Amino acid sequence: MRRLNYELKRLGCTNHDGSFATQANRAHMLSLMATQFSELGYKKLHAHELKGRHVNALVQRWRVEGLAPGTLKNRLSVLRWWATKIGRPGVLPADNTVYGVPARQYVATLSTAQDLDRAKLAAIRDPYVRVSLELQRAFGMRREEALKVKPRQADHGDWLVLQGSWTKGGRPREVPIRTAAQRDVLARAKALTRTGSLIPPTRRYHQQQLVYEYETRRVGLTKMHGLRHAYAQERYQELTGWAAPAAGGPTSAQLTPAQRDRDLEARLVISAELGHGREGITTASLGR
């Protein structure tokens, strides 16, 4: 496992595809794959020896673990990257359905929103991870953003201003500071970090990402992207006066023309606050 891990790290060091965040996520997934291949019995596997039977064994393990389609697609994408870099792109078929991976659902039919379990949150030992999770729920941040954000720098009074180096795709955005609860979380974040980010001075982003994953898994907190969905649904009800379709509210077909206009306005606002490039992507959290 150590040898394969080393070889995959070397592969990453000589192929800087994508943003720093993409590279860090890929490195983490490759390290996880090296560990899992060893656990599956492939203890002497070299990076250049990747074959279809190895991929099949790994995908079968992931399916048994019950990973979401989106997670499976991301991991298969990294496996394809690996296969391409060793000159064996044909190891994986282009179509994920070969592995029984269903298409990702972009219109929510059931709510995937979730709030923070306070008892589980209190059980997290790393204070930076605790506050990052609270920021995710309070401001609809992605995990990466809730780690990289510098709270003092971001606080502009009525707005939390996220600069491009913290966000997905390098797109800066502003999120309104609307509630006392948001202000409380932000105050605690600033007290913890002083002028820095939610990555402790002794760690790098990738290291804190691993701590985040370990701590949330240890206390039983999963699918934390649902915190963004909860933020989106909360904002939708504030802006429209009724619940989002995914949260039991009326569907688009049930709205009056005036309500549809209000629905669209709300979705545009929420899309901007979440850092999406288009309104349609809000269907994943709000439904249609």
C-alpha cells in the first residue's frame, strides 16, 4: 500500500491538472484508493499495473458501502485520470452505467436538507471543524469555502463577502448576514481564527480536509452538503412565503403566474448566494 501510495503521489506531482482544490481532492481520493486496494488483497499493485479487474473490485466495494451516485462518479473520474496518465485509458469504459451507477438526480423529489445534530456537533474534538460546519449551515457554504474563509476579512457588515480564492471556480460572491444566529456563528469564527482562516496555522488545506472528514465520520455526521440544501430551503421560504417543493411546498405547476414570478426571483437570489452560475441548478435542493 505504501508503494502504491507513493507512486500515485508522484503521478500527481508530475500532472498538475485542475485547480489547487481539484488537485487536493484527487490526491485524497488516490490515497484512499491505494488503502482500499491493499485491503482488497492487491498489496503489490503498482500504479502502472491498473487493470479492469482492479477497477471492478473497487467499484463493487463502493457499491456495498452505499455511496451516492455523485460520489461514485467523482471517484470513477479520478480512476479515469489515473488510467489516462499511465497510458491505459481503455481500462475504464466511458459510460458509468457499465458499473451500475445511475445518472445523478438534478431535480430533488425528496428533501436532502439537514440541520446540524447539536449533540454530534459538540462531540467533534477539533474546534475549527465545529465552526466550519456551523458556517456551512448558517451561510450555505461548501465545505472547501468553510475551511478557507477568513471570517474577519469576509465580514462586511450586512454581507459576508467570499473572495474567489476560497470558492469553487474562483467565483467571488456575497451572502447576506440576516439573522442573529449568523452573527453569533461569525463572531465565534472570528474569535477562533483571529485574522486567519478555518485551517489551523499548523495545517494545510488538505490536512484540515482529512481532519474534517475523520471527525464528522467519527461522530456520525454524514452528507454535510445537505446543510447547503437546508440553507436554500430556508431562504426560499423567506423570499416566497411558502415552502420549497422538495420540502413539501407547491410545485411549479401548482403556482399562479404571479407566484411563478416570485418563485423565479427567489431562485435567482438563492443561486447567487450559493455560488451557482445558473438558476436551474437550484432544483437539486429546492425541487421543481
